[in-house]
Amino acid sequence: MTDQCKMLNSKLRGHYYYYGVTGNFRSLNAFYLQVTRLWRKWLSRRSNRKLSWDRFNLLTRTSFVLATPKIYHSVYAANP
């Protein structure tokens, strides 16, 4: 699970850096939520018991924190 978290964070940061422009935060957040849902679904398939949202949220808040959306590029910044 640690390797998955590192890989997901790498992919998320790359996505945020590429698409993180002013006015696109809503789409970045929707992408983050979709990745979160899919990761929980994937982890639930690995065992006979379904991973509850409470347990998943506890894990992602403490041990396996996913990168949150961030705006990296402002369209209002002065051009050099």
C-alpha cells in the first residue's frame, strides 16, 4: 500500500502541475475525488471484506495521505 500511495501521489502531483491553472480547481478536485474512490475500490478487491469509508478515510488521513489539488499557474501573472 505504501508503494501505491507513492505512485498515486507522483501521478496526482504531475496532473495538478500540468492542469493546475487559474479557474480549474473544480476539475482538479473532481479528479482527486475520483482517484480516491477508485483507490478505495481497488483496495477493497484485495481482500474478502470490503474496506469501509470510515477505515479508508482514517488510513488516508494518517498513514497514506494523498496529494490534494493545488493551482500552480496563474493566468494573471505578469509575463517575463
